Amino acid sequence: MDGHELITGSPATLVDRLETIVSRISRIDRSEFAADVLFREELGIDSLMAMEIIATVERELSIQIDEAEMYGIQTVGEFTYFVQERFRTTHG
């Protein structure tokens, strides 16, 4: 199943997939991923983890993300919104 098939059902499916990816890489329980939680300060996501998250999201959802775009993203909610918008512009 590719990323497009995975997400076309509902935005909640995308959120679930992103939380799974971040949880797997960071080893942080998904219950900590409220929209207003800060990636770096509260979850401790460092630049190496962020790069791995980006690479995994790109591969699994068939989208392209410029790492420089991620520097302005601070919260889980901002990341989710960014990926949703990128997915929509890439896959229609």
C-alpha cells in the first residue's frame, strides 16, 4: 500500500500515520503528541531524528520535503498541517 492509498480515507488516517512514524523513530509514546507540544523542547527531537522522520515521511507518503522548510516548524500540530498540505499539493 502506498501513502496515497493510506491517506485518502480521512485526515485522521494521516495523523495516525505521522504519529506512528514519529513514535517509532523517537521512541516516544503517541499519547504525548498533542498539537501544541513542541518537537525539540518537549519531545527532545534532535536534528538527526528530524532528518530520519523527514526521510521516512517522504518515502512512506511519496512526498518531497526540503529540510530547510522544517526549521520553522515547532509543534506537532504545525508538522501535521505541513505534511497534510504537502500531500494534497503532491497528490491532488
